[in-house]
Amino acid sequence: KHKGSIKDLIRFWNPKGAIVEGGIADPSQFTPSLFARHRLPVVYCDDDMREYRGVRTSVRLDSGEVADKATHALLDLDIGDYAFIGYHTPRDWATQRLSAFMEIVSKAGRHAHICNPNRHYLRIQDFYQTVSAFLAELPRPCGVMAVNDEIAYSVMQIASLLGIHIPNEMPIIGIDNDLLICENASPPLASVAPDFEASGYAAMEALCRRISDPSFPHETIYI
């Protein structure tokens, strides 16, 4: 909560290594140089730290592959139009999921509609208004892939307010298989489940390699 707190934690715990999860609020506090100064091996999990590629070890979920699964699940419905709803702030994994969606829908010869705000919103209401206007203009039926379950749930809420029937008029699929969201949505939300457990094991194995041999080459492992 205060500047230097990460350094203080490292000094206090004196760990043999660290795994940094990619959803951290402020990546600038967890730079490879910080851990290097403490001679602390580190592995990053699914991070968006582009500027440090090649100088840090990371485990990344293959966002293109999970988007491939979600898109093909929608295509199996055999309707003419498909839409993608992106994330409300710029993220690498969101861009990869969008790219996979666009490529697959295009190859299938179907119509793709894209709502990819991909910018920082000062108010979450602005994001809701953007998505609401987009959904209102979509043809029906239209299959919708949301970039993740959080956004899928928001899409379901907005569609309901617009009087759009789910799933008859707008079948929706998310990504991440967040059970708290999926099972409490009405109707329950379909979702693709990345292998987060395998990602965790791979991160620990990579960290063990770096602890055993600090000179081990940096690597990017895709799950």
C-alpha cells in the first residue's frame, strides 16, 4: 500500500523465488529488475508486460486457442451473423482473442460484427452505453462471443434491458469458465475453460528450473 512495499516483503520473507500473477493492478511494481536486484528468480503468469519480453520467464495461456474453441462452438449454431465484445481496457490476451474470432468467422464466410472499445473508460457507464448501442444494432439472431465471462455477464444484462431474448435471439459464450458467473447467470452462461491448473504447474516447474540454475535461459511457455 506504500511505495517500496514489495521490496519490504521480499526482505521480510527472504523467499527462494516468486510467481507473479498477470492480473496485478500495477505491473510497474513487479519489474524483472526489481527481482534481479534481490537475486530472486521469478516467473510471470499470463502478464501483459510487453516491454520485458525476452528478459523474463513467463507462462501464458494460449488466448488464440481458447478463442478458437469458443468461436467454433458458436459457428456450430449455423446462423449468419456473429459478434465479438471486447474488453474495456487494452489487454494483449483480449487482442489475441479478437484476432482469432475474426479469422475464423471470416474463413467460415459469415458476417462478423466487432465491438472492441479497447480504451480506458473514466466511467463504467460509458462502457455499458457503448455495448448497449452496439447490441441494439445487431441483426437477430446473432451469436455473441464475449472476450471473457465478466464481459459476457454484462452483455447478458444489457441484452435483457434491451428486450433481446437469450439464447433464441442472441446466444452468448464467454471464456474462463468462472463458475460464480456462469452458474448464477440466467440462463446459465456457456464458457470455454482454459487450463489454469496446468498453467500453475508449468509456472512452478519453470521457477524450480530458475532456482536450480539462475543462468537458465528465459522462456515463454504456452498452455
